[in-house]
Amino acid sequence: MSIEMMRAVLGWCSIINIGLFLWWFFAITILHDWVYRIHSKWFKLSVDKFNEIHYAGMAFFKIAIFFFNIVPYFALRIVG
């Protein structure tokens, strides 16, 4: 696989993952009560615990996007 192909793959992965992250953020922000009701049917969660889980998950996902998509993309931009 060429550097150009890897760069394109990482670029599209970044765009898709950022889109998923934004969708998650807006779903939790705008539809918080609805999402909480769905999850509380499956798991016994307080609102505070629900918010904590999603906040930690979003933080992990954002860091993973940065380190596994964006940093390698820019590294390939610098190299090639």
C-alpha cells in the first residue's frame, strides 16, 4: 500500500470517526432524556452514572481518534 493510499485511508477514517463522535455528542446533548430512558431499561443506572459513563467514553473516543487517525495522517503528510 502506498503512502498516498494510507494517507487517504487515514483521512477518511478521521472524517468518519469525527462524524460519529459529533453524532454521539449531539445525541447525548439534545436527546439526553430519551437516550437515558433506553439505557435505563437495560441497565440500572443513575443519571449521574449515565453522564459519567458517556463523558468518559467520549473522552476516550476523542483521544483514540487523535492518536490513531489524525497523528498518523499528519505524520504521513510530513514524510511524503
